[in-house]
Amino acid sequence: MTSTVTAGMAKHTEHKTTKRQTVKKGVARSAAVKKKASSAKDIRASYNRYKDFGGQQYSGMQVGRSHKWFYDKGEWRETKITPDLWRIFYAVTKRRAGKAPKGSGAQTGTAYNWFILAHQRVEKLNANDYSTSMMGLKYKVAHKRADKGKWSAGTTTQRKHLLAFLKTLIHSLEEETIPITLQYNGVKYKGEGVPVPGTCHDGVCTQLDITLNEENLGIIRSGKSGWKMDQQKDQKFVDAIGNQIMLYYE
């Protein structure tokens, strides 16, 4: 009899323990769900929150952050207009490398009008194939929010925005280009750096489009960890260019 009672008490205790564990798991899951929802809400709030950059108010991704994309097999068409000018058309789907955090980014259906200024480096590999890379800038002329159905600027205003940006770039080309001369690994380099619009503060520019020995090398940028260039693997060479830039501004 005593054995039966003891077994019953043990079973009852085990049932209570299992019930407590189930309740704890339920509370933990509920807390995790709430934390996840709060995190997604914080991400959305951070993306949509108005920010300031040099006196300019903006929303969306914070200045200084980056995207990485993979492009599907696209269609590129080009037609020669003059001896040096071509009309181009390119259509493709681009896909994010990795996954966007839930709740981040623009809503599905949001549209953008970008104006691209870039160096397209092309080299013939054989009769039918060319290697190609592109380095440069893209400027947001206007955007259209998914819930608005209307562009952020009308046609005339978009043209004015683009004109203002191009004037700034022309000023950089005419007035702010800095000479660069250096010796590296037994090779003498001579060229120039053109400041990227919006990256000059107190007379010092932190991002410049670099051309050396008649070849465009891309944009060099100064950050917390020093000078960086996307297409240059030799960091010592990049540092040598950066040092020449800093010497010019001293």
C-alpha cells in the first residue's frame, strides 16, 4: 500500500513538474515572439526615421552602409549614335546577397529613378566575349513610395535636381581635381583624383575618383580603418595613393 501511494505521489509530482516546464516554455516562446516583433518594429522605425547628412534631411538606409547584389543573366542592347556616343538599354533582375532583415527596407512596389555616371572597363577576350566591370556613382533623382503612387518630384524638379548634381560634378572636374604623383614598386604613377560630390568637408575630400597613367582605377575612400578601393587588392598601393592625397591637403 505504501509503495502504491509513493508511486502515485511521484507521478503527481512528475506531472506538476512537466506542467511547469510546459508553462515556462510557453512563456519563453511568447517572450521570444514579442522580442522578434519588437526588433522588426525597431528596424522599420530606424529605416523610416528622418536622418541628417550635412544639413540635408533624408530617410531610408543610413549613409555609409552598403548593399551587395547578384544580377541574373540580363539583356544589354546598345546603338551607336555618334563616333563616341552610344544609346544603351539594360534589363535584369538583381538579387540580394543574403537576406534582408524582416521589416527592413522599402515596401514592395517602391520605385526609384537613378542616374548613373560610371566608367565601364571592357576588354576583349576573344571574337565573341568581353570582360566588363563598372565603377562610378548613381544619383537618386526621385523615388515613388508604394503607398503613394506618386513620384517624390515632378519632371521639372527632377531635371533641376539632376542639373544641380551635374554642376557640382563639373565644378569638381574643373576646380577641385588634385594632382597625384608617386613611385611604387619601381613604377612611376602620375594622374589625378576627382572629388566625389558631397564628400568634401572643411576643404578636405574623403572620396575621390582616381586615374593614374591614363587608367581609371575607381573611387578611393577614407574611413575609420584607413583608405579603401573596391577593385584594388594591393592595400599598400592604396595606402600610397591615400598618402599623396593627404599630403596635398596638408
